Amino acid sequence: MNATIKRYLDFMVEIDKVKSIYRKSRIFDKSRYENDAEHSWTICVMAALFREFSPVPVNLERVLLMLLLHDVVEVDAGDTFLYSSARDGAAERERKAAERIFGLLDGGHRDLFRGLWEEFEARETPEAKYAAVFDRLEPLYQNYVNEGSTWKENGVSRDMVLAANRHIAEGAPEVWAFVEEVVEDAVRRGFLPS
């Protein structure tokens, strides 16, 4: 048996658990909560589709790998709701999870995947800033389409949404301008309290 192939497949079995990590956001048709794998798929498509809105050229392959890997740590750390006070310890839980999960791989892949995860978390490179746009845009727009369902369930206000998502402007200023319009419309329509 090829040990490398076995190790890769064992890693895949481990990260397949993201399909069982449910988020606080409902899918666009509002029928159920979204899982992490669905979220990652959607934001990858968004990143490819919206590429013209990046203010600088980005390496799309790098962006897509970041988006595919960014929530893998939630296999161990769980999903922490963006607007929750429990986010205080989330970074440390996720760092430990990254160490364990990416540590299942050897050398090159371990370092590449862990490095991409760290790059995404730091949001300092053009690729990470661009990738972060879609990690936040998707649940925000899901809430808008779903008439603020998660926002209402969790007492989220306009100011909270704007503060937590403001970094979208760094990765795609035109998208941020659209987000501001969406948030104001959500307030007008009663989906989001001001």
C-alpha cells in the first residue's frame, strides 16, 4: 500500500468532518442551517466570480486554497458565531486545531496548508484580504435574503454587522460599498435593528 496516498486519504477523511459542522447562517432558501463544507464551496465560487472587483491582481489558486482550508480547523474548534462573546478564545482553539489537523500531513503539504491558513487569518496579503471578503459576504447576504433570520435570532444590530465586516473594504472596495447599501436596506426593511 502506498503510504503517501494513505496519508492523503486519512487527511481527507479527517477534514470531511467539516460537512458535520453547522453554522448559524441558513442557506439562501432558508430551509436549514449551512454546514462548513457548503460555505467553503459557495465562497470559492464567489471568489472566482467576483475577481474583477479585486483592487489588485490576486493569485486565484492561492485564494481558493485558502477558502477551502480556512474552516478545516472547526473540526476540532467548532464554529464560533461571528457576533458571539465566545470568539475571545476562538483564535487559540483554532491555532491548536490547525497544528493537529495540518500536522496529519508531512512536510510540504503540511507547511503549505498551515501557511495558507495562517495567511488567511492574518489578512495581510492581497490574496488573504480578497479571500476574507467572501467569508463575510456570503453569510451577510444570506441574512439579507433570509430577512435577517440569524441577525434577529441573535440580537445582531446594524452597527455590529458593519463593525464585524468592515475589512471587506480592504479586499474589494466596490463590494463593501454594495454591502453598506444592503445593510441600510436591511434596516429599512426591518431585517436588522439600527
